[in-house]
Amino acid sequence: MSQAVSEHIVAHLADTSAPPIIAMEKVNKWFGSLHVLRDVSLAVAEKERVVVCGPSGSGKSTMIRCINRLESHQEGRIVVDGTELTDDLRSLDTIRREVGMVFQSFNLFPHLTILENCTLAPIWVRKMPKADAEEVAMNFLSRVRIPEQAKKYPGQLSGGQQQRVAIARALCMRPKIMLFDEPTSALDPEMIKEVLDVMIELAESGMTMVCVTHEMGFARQVADRVVFMDRGEIVESGAPERMFSDPQTDRLKLFLSQILRGH
Amino acid sequence: MGETAATADPRYAGVREQPPAGTTGPWAWAKTNLFGSWWSTAVTLVLGYLLLRFAVEFVSWALLHAIWSVPYDAQGRPDNTACHNAKGIGACWAVISDKYRLILFGRYPYAEQWRPAVCVVLFVGLYVVSAMRRFWRKELALVWVVTLVLIGVLMWGGILGLSYVPEDDWGGLPITLILATFGLAFAFPLAILVALGRRSTRLPAVKLLCVLYVELIRGVPLVALLFMASVMFPLFMPEGVNINKLLRAQIAIILFAGAYLAEVVRGGLQALPRGQAEAADALGLSYWKKTGFIILPQALRLVIPPLVNTFIGFFKDTSLVLIIGTFDLLYMGKIALSDPPWQAFSTEVYLMLAVIYIAFCFAMSVYSRGLERELARAHRR
């Protein structure tokens, strides 16, 4: 079974002609003695939208956190936008500037206003003049449909609004890649849609996205490819329609039956 | 929909806008809190009686029967017979009017004591300006440097026509304020660096150094550290090199306060959710920008209460320098009391010292509570 799966990944790599913007090769990682990533290989092409799913504890969050090195891997290679991830701080800065991230728990800075949240990194990392940074920020805040909240503090906003600010904040850095780590899991049901709508718009604008989520409707609508992980390894991947209608592995079948029952 | 609209709405007609009469106001408060049950009524009455009695006795002693001044004889020696006659009945404030300049300014030349007096005013002004949030910008650092230089010039003199006064002749309140202000002004940045160093994962040597510093300094009483600074330290210095005693005591206080404050700051760093640092990392902020813009503003806000607690503790701990013979406020009080006519009137002198210490500490405490409220309002988390 695993033989067939790795062939599948290689096959997918082969049909993208341009070099991938994210390339993970045989990545392994351990937390203490717990083997959390096992020989994970994944290539993401520019403008590709990848949805990563899998049961909790399957290593999907750890995997995308390796892409901007919030976690460091211990074996294998990760190359992002032509730069290999190493302990070298300069390469780290380069990559983090190009990779935006949205977290499950928003992680807005509570002591700064919405506008300051969005302009801090452009001003201090991109060295953008303050007025320009604010203009860019207002532009993105309009795109996530909350420009009127710019002067408020994160604590005054609802969860859905906070998550949309977090998306705008990441976009203000003009990243080439956006990573989403379960962006809707901490939201009340009535707020999930407003965040997903923003993400769908972003996907349609041609952003390269890697998204850990259980929102299968979203996967169906925007993903080019769905990657299913379990116990630290990529078990199966493919186009969303094929994955959902014709799962090849028992583990994916089990997972799908569980989340469908849950819905 | 505005509030006026809500009241005009017929659906809200008959809805009372006030809570029932007799459930708010001071009378209702007293009824629930002081006279809620027969037991609490009894406690209230007993404590009220004791408080009232104490207050009456104190006013009678401190004001009504107090001796405010005593006659002086031809040699300028005070005649304290009146005080001795009033002992136990009225306070002898004459000791204060006779000795306040010695207590406040020590053995600083009498004619020049306006200089330390101006320094005390400068210190207080510096605290007040620093306390106001609207002055929290880069220029404030300049104000500090200028004020501290000015204080140095005034205290030492030797230029601008001011006579030179060596620091051995300084004493009283300026010494206490110098030790506390310089102590905390240097200890606080030191503490932040040590706290950050102690949490460092990339620099194990720095981390070890910080842990050793905190644990060693914290494990030694301040008194022992002051003794080391004043007695042992000169033994290790080459012949002829002599750092003055006040500076050595000052360094000991900085090191000691730094270790304690570092642990307070570390508490704040640990209380901050990890996601804050991760979000800053993900945005590409460098370590120092992340720390300066994201981590410290939040971490320090979390630890305002223990921080001010430590500040207040150290303001009072500066009085321990008396054991190495530095003439701070408390020590000057003791010296004033060693004058034979006043030996019996320590209560009055210590009361005055207590009032001065309380004034400074209470101001810090009130300010910190105000600051917490103000920051909480601004962020509304």
C-alpha cells in the first residue's frame, strides 16, 4: 500500500513543470522519542492550493509549522522559494518574510490596535514608510470586510472578525505563500463562513495556499489537491473529488466516515 | 437603536430604570456589609469603639498635648524640661524642629543644605514626569540624564561657584533617594536582560550565566552583600584604587534588586501565551523587535503588581546601608537620637521617618493601581 502511495506523490511531482515553491523531501521529526513526522515528502507548485487533513495528532499542524520553521525538522530537506531551511538566521528571516501564517487561535497582538497589528511587520521588517503601510493595511482590511474596525483593539472584535484581521495582517507582508493552521476550528459555527469566504476569495486571487482544515466543503471548492495524513505520514493525496468519492486506503475511508458522521 | 429610542418604545413602558429603593447607596452598603447579622454587628461595634478610642488618644497625644518647641539656653542648647514633663501625655515635636535638617540632609554643610533640598525636589519632579504616560517617549531618557547630572553637580559642587562636598558628608533623604533611584533605574533593565537570557534556548552559556547570577545573588542576604561590597571588595582591588563606599553600596543594591526583579519579569514572560511569540516569528520580526514590540509590553503589564511590590520593598531596603555606615535617612534618625537631650524621644523621630517612607511607598502603590486601570481600559481585553 505505502509503495503505491509514494508512487502517487512522485507522479504528482513529475507533472508540475515549474520547480515547486515548497519542497519537502523525506522530512522526519521527533518530539522527544515521539516520531511525529515520518518521511514526509510534499511538493507544492506556485499558485497551488493544498488542503491537509487527517485525525488529530496526525502531524499535519507540525508539518505546516515546519514550512516556516516554527518547528525545526531533524532529518530531510525543506526548500521554500529556493531557500533551504537551516539554522542560519538570515535564511530564516528571508523565508518568514515570504510565508504568511494564520493560526487556529488568531494570535493577534492584544495591546495593539487592528491597524497597528497590520502595519507593525511591514514597517519594521519590510521597512515600509508608515503612511504606505497604513494604506496597504486599510486596503487589506477592506478586502476582509472590516475597515471600520481599524482603530479598535482585538479584544473588542468577535472571533470571526479577529481571524479575518489575522488573515489581513499576514497579507500585509505581501507573502508568496499562505499557511493556514486550522483557521476555523476555534470559531463559533456562525462565524466559520465569513472566514471561509475570505479564504476562498484569496484562493481565487491565485495565492499559493497550504491549509490544514476539516472543512471538506472548502476543500472541494478550492483545493487543487488534498493531502491526507495519519500518524505522522502522508497516507494518500490527490484531487478532492477523487479523494472523497474514491478513497484508496482504509485509513482515509475510516477518517472520511468519521467526519461525515460528525457533520 | 439609541437609548432614547429604547425608552420611547412602548414595549419597555413600565420597565423600571432604577433598582429598588434602599438597595444602593452608602446606607444600604453599611446595612449589608457592617450590620448584616448580629455577629457582624457586634464585630462592627467593637472595632468601631477601639478605632475611635485609638483615634481620640492619638489626637490628644500628637496634637492637643504636644510640645511644639522648647526654649534654648545661652549656649544654644535646647531645654527639654517641658518635653520631659509631658512624656506619656503629649508628643515632643520639638525634637523634630530641632533636628529635622540633620535628619533630612545629614552632615552636609549647614549653609549649603539648599542644594540637597533642591535635589529632593528634582527627584520628586523626575518621578512625577516619568509617571505620566503622555511623557513616555524617547525624550524622557534625555530628561533623566539631564536631571541626574544636575543632581550630581548640586550634590558634589566644585564647579559653578559651588563649594565641593565629598560624598562622605552626604546624608539623609538624598542618599535614600539616590540609592533607590539609581538602584532601580539600573536594576530594572538588568533584570529584563537577565530574564530574557534565562529563557534563551539558543545561547546555553548566557542562560547558565543568568541562572547562576540569579541563584547566587538571591541566595545571599542583602546585608551580607553590602558587607562584602564595603569590606571584602577593597581587599581584592590593587593598591591605590579606591571606589568610594557609596558607589560600592549602590552596585550591591543594583545586583541584588536585579536578581529579584529578573524573576518577576520572567514570571511575566512565562505567563504570555506562546502564540504571541509564534505570530511575531511568523511575521518575520527579529528577536529584539519581537521582544520589544510584542513580548515585553504585554509581559511587563502582567507583572505590574509584583513589580511595584518589589520596587517598594527595595525602596525600604536601602535603609540597610546603615550597617556599613552610609548615612541614609533612617541612620540619620538614629544619629539625631544619640544627642543626649533627645534620647528619650525616639517615637516622634521614627514617626516622622515612617511618614516620609509611607509617602513615597504609598505614592508608588496608588500609581501602580492607576496604571493597571488605565492600561486595562486602553486594551479592553
